[in-house]
Amino acid sequence: MPSLLIRDARLVPLCDGDVPLDVPLDPPLDVAVTDGVVSAVGAGLDRPAGAEEVDAGGRWLVPGLWDQHTHLAQWTLTSQRLDLAGARSPEDAVRAVAERIAAYPDLPVIGWGHRSGVWDREVTVSELDAVSGDTAVVLISGDGHHAWLNTTALMHLAMPVRDSVVRETEWFAAYPRLVTLVGNDGTSPEAYRRMLEVAAAQGITGLVDFEFGASREEWVERWDQGCDLLRVRWATYADTLDDVVGAGLRTGDPLGRDPRLTMGPLKIISDGSLNTRTAWCCEPYGDAHRLEYPAGQPNLSGAELRELLARAHAGGLEVATHAIGDAAVREALAAYADTGARGSVEHAQMARREDVRRMAELGVRASIQPAHLLDDRDVTERIWGERSERCFAFRWMLEDGVELALGSDAPVSPLDPWLAMAAAVHRSADERDPWHGEQALTVREALAASVDGQPTVRPGSRGDLVLLDRDPLLRDLDQTDTSGLAVALRAMSSALTVVDGRVVHDAR
């Protein structure tokens, strides 16, 4: 593997015990990377024979950033979809569909991003039919847990005709069939490569891919066709679990010849989402009178959940369990305890304090997406009320010893680690005060939760590195002004991104 020497870089301390924020950093140092690992840190290091040399120019050096929760095919496709994030009502969405069909009458309409949880009524298939005719229309909600289709699309995707949206498990099963409507140009290797380059420019060196309906063979083929830019961990779902276990793949094993493409966890979606009122809660929703299931419901029985965790654990796989409601979090932790499985709770959007402590006792990670709180703030207050104080409880998690891992759930939120950190630190996207600011993280805590457990750059740490034009701990700013900190974080980008000792982005 190639070697790399970075000269004149300031090492950013990630742990509170490393260097207090009010103490100046040591003078810039040189960092050598050999065979994908930091081999030396010091002043005036000799350049190894054949090593590439990079002048950091006094910039700040951190371990490579990770997004621990993405849906990469959907993220790659989003740029080609009708953006409905700004739709404030069903009428807004229908109007946008009609305009798209008028402009492109021969193409199906695939929309993304509407948030019907804050709309004042349920939508119908018939109102889409009225403006679409024979053009297929599929509008995917911003949380990815339901889709609003017209009759043409329902029939094309071999689903029963109805006058309501398609939700949860039925939608997850249908999603891979979208390729029969739109083809796969949006997820070609070239399209993936462009999106990976966008991620590298933000300082991302690794991604966990939770795409629905994907296969490991697809990733190996894509990797060999030029998508080998960053580290990728591919997650299996229950439908491909037997194949993975039969192949003897354990979490961390290479999927092909390159150790940067590895087997990730088993992904389980144990409950639904907030906006669809399908997240499983201990108490009814504030608008429970509208709901078939007043407190939401699990997607699997307790026995089914434990059977999946046990199979994965026996096969050497970690488990990533989607759990948004507090009842789902409680049940997921009970299943981890009963089976001995290891891994994470994905989202953990609402949790009781005793369950946060249980998470720490079991050594289960909290894989969190702070930018979700920006979108979910208002609907949470409306339908979970005073329970909002237990939502996105990052401070509880750290205080109780839970390991945090930040991500985006892209395309549900933008694949932007700096936005995630800003949301964790400030907890507001507008002029309002931070939402339950007592649960906020410091800048250093948010950064430390974004680097896949890597320490401050030192010999033996992974050779995935990011050079930044500005101190990411923002020591020059007032640390109590979280609004100012968030603005500065969202403006960050990478001057240089290195993966496994290779430069994959250079904007110096």
C-alpha cells in the first residue's frame, strides 16, 4: 500500500482529558501513514522512500468522519426525484405532481421528502389519480416509512389497489421494484462515484449502507467498477441473512478482495416512524383518536425479534435494530439481553431514562441522527407532548456511558456530518431557542461521536484522516453561544481527505 507523509498539521484533541479548550495546541507536527496505519507522529519526520508528501500548512487534522446510517441507493437517486420537502399540505404535493407531469409527460414521477405528519388530513390515491392519468406517481415520505402512490403505480408495482398510502413492511418490500418504473441509471457505478466524491469533500471516509433490497454481490461489482473511494460497511436484512451466514461472513469480514469493503450488521426495523404514527410507544399518541393503533405497534413479535438477533449473533454478526418509540427501545434492549447479541439501537428517538441506563449496561451503541430533531421538533410537541423531554436524549446517553455514533439516515436527512454535529450542539434550525438544550452535546463530544471510535491521531490509529481549514473545536468562539457554533460547524468542509493512506479529495 502507498505511504503518506503529512507535514505541519495541528492534531485536534478529541477527548476532554486530552487538552482543555483554553490551552493552545502544541506546534504543528508531521504525521506518517504506512500500510494504511499512522506509523509516526512528530517534528521533522524523515520522508519514507516513495511516500507521497502533503503540506498541511498548519491546518487542523482529525480522524476520518463516518456516517453510521445511510441508504446509499436512495441517497444517490434523490437528486433526480421531485423534491417535496417544502410541501405544507396535500394540495401542495398534488400541485407539484401536476406541474412535473406537465413538464415531463412521458416520465413517471418519483417524489421524495414530504412530511405528512404535520398535515391536517389523510391523503387519498384518488386525488393523485385526478391529476396523473396513466402516469405512474410514487411519492416517498421524508422518513422513508410510507409512500403515496396513484393507481397506475400501485398496479405496476403489483400491490393491491387502495385509496390510502402504503406503509412500513409492505412499502419496504415494494421499494426494490421501483427499478421497473425508473430503470437503474440513477444507481449506476458512475452515479455512486459522484455521490461518494461529494461525501469525501465533507471529510467522510466511511459509510454504513442500510439500503433495502440490496445484495453484497452488487456492492462487490460496484466496487470493482470505480466505487472504491471510501470505506463501506454493507448491512444485510432478514431476507439475505441466510445467504450471509451460509457464506460464513461475520461483521468486519471483507466482502471481496479489498478490506475497505466489509460486512456490516444485520438490520432490523422493529417499529415504524414518528410522522406515520407507527413508532411503538409506551403511551398513546396525542392524536390517538385518528389511529388504528393508538400507541403505534411493533413490526415483529418479541419471539421473531429474538430469533433474528440469536441467528445473527450465532453467525458472528452484530445487529442494528431500528427503534424509534420508547416501547420499541425497551423491547430491543430486552432482546439484546436475552440473546447476548451485540450492536446498536438505531435512532433511539424517544427513551426512558432507565432504558438509557440499560443500554449502557448492555454495551449497546446508540446510533443517532441529530438532524432528525430539526425536522421532528414540531410534530413531536404536537403528538408526544411532554414526552419530548425524553427525545434525542444525547446528554443522558453520554452521562450514563452509552457509546454514541452519529449519522444522517440519508436521504431522510442530508448526508452531511457537519449538519449532524451542528444539530447535536444547538438543537434548533431557526431563530427559536434550542429544543431541550439540556440534552445538547459539546462540539468536542459531537466530533468524537463522528469518527468511528478513532482516537486523537496517534501511532496505531487508522490512516483515514481529514485536514480542515479551521479548528473544528471552534476554540475561538464563545462555547455558550450554540447558535454561533452551529453556524460555524455547518460551514465546515474538508481541505484534504485521506482513506487508508490514499488522498481521495484535495481542495487545498
